Amino acid sequence: MRLRVFIDCSVVEVFVDDRAVLSARVYPERPEAMGVELFAEGGAVRVEALEAWPMDDIWAV
């Protein structure tokens, strides 16, 4: 399974195998919302690769 995850301030989008997308609104002012976590329910998972890139602020001059 290939996941592409995009996080932008208060929106999280997850693209699954380029076939499905899940979107959610998050509230970053809450302490429990600070971070990213990978987990599996009902079994184990192995992460083969993980890449992350910071996004630039669109309001930066």
C-alpha cells in the first residue's frame, strides 16, 4: 500500500494507492494534534520508506 500524506495547517489529505483519498480537518491548537503517528489496527505494519518535505508559507515575501 502506498500512502501520500499532505498536511497543511488545518487540513490532512491521504492518497491511498492513487485510487482513493481521505481528507480531514484538524485543529493544530490542541496539544494532541502536534505530530504525526503511523499505526495499524489488527496487525503489524512495516514502513519501507518515509520522505518528508517542509512547505513554504504562501504569505512569505
